[in-house]
Amino acid sequence: MFTGIIETLGELVAMRQEAQNMHYTIASPISGELKIDQSVSHNGVCLTVVALGEGQHTVTAILETLQKTNLQDWRTGAKINLERCMPAHGRFDGHIVQGHVDQTAQCISVADEGGSWRYRFAFDPSKGNMVVEKGSVCVNGVSLTVVDAADDAFSVAIIPYTYEHTSFHQLQVGSIVNLEFDIVGKYIQRMMQKQAL
């Protein structure tokens, strides 16, 4: 389990395809502290460490993960948001994040608001996901508060610290991001649907 508070940025240094799987090697300040079989959030995608190198770690994405996330768009040199699992004695500074991406979204606008940035993302509402104003959403692994919500889009406000210390400074109109909707909201939505039957 994660909280959506990014620990550090990694850099994708190598990619290798094996059958339908992709192996990604990331260099980062925390790579040397990782262990084989450890789960780490990479842009919001929970991936298992399969190999370690000097200041680097490798993870593997299977076909289903590639199809449901933006990992197929990754290229060497890309900056990746990284977060290790929350320790049992840790604080929830963000919200409950599983690292299980629900779908991708497209950035449709970026506005500089003089000290912060407002990003708007459009997503496919036919998949049954939803956001609510002032609720939580995870974008590329970053826990954020929804500023305004529609059935198929939402906006978030990014403070300078988040802009500088995550991959948000690389996002532009047209960028594809990973979305994980609030797990509590998903359970409530599901219970309401069952009651309506």
C-alpha cells in the first residue's frame, strides 16, 4: 500500500522486451536501498523489483499492465515518480493508494496561475470511474485533491514543491497519465450500485 507522496524521481535508463513483457531499468537515489521482490510505485503502478545494479533497479511489466497504463509510452530518459510501500508505523500524508491503475487519462490543459499550476485531465467515463470535488485522486502516483470535477474530466492544482519534485514539470497538453481513483469512493459507488438493483 502507498500514500501517493512521492519519495524521489528516477530516470529510465534501459528497456528490454522479452516475449510480451517489458523490463525497465531505473536509476534513482533509492535504488540502492531496494530488495528483490519489493513492491515500488512507478508513476502510480505497483511493480516488483526483479534485479538490482549499482544505483539502479529493474522491474517487469506484463502485457495486462502495459495495456492498462502509460508504461508503453515510456522512453529512456523519462523521469519516473517513485514511492516505496508505506511502513506499518508511517503516516498517511496522502490517501490510500494501491498502485493498481484504473485507467489512463489525457492532459487537456495546463494553466500557470502565478505560483501554482492547474492541470485538467480527461478520462473515459464508460469505465465506471468517478471523481468528486475536494476528493482524492492519484495521478502518475501523486496523491492530489480534485479542484473541480465533471463526469469525464477533473482539475488539480499543483504547488511549486510538487511541480519541481515530481514528473509534473514534464507534463504538457496531450500527455497520457495513469489514474487510480479513490478506493473508498469505489467501494461506496459499488455498494450504491448493488442497492439500486
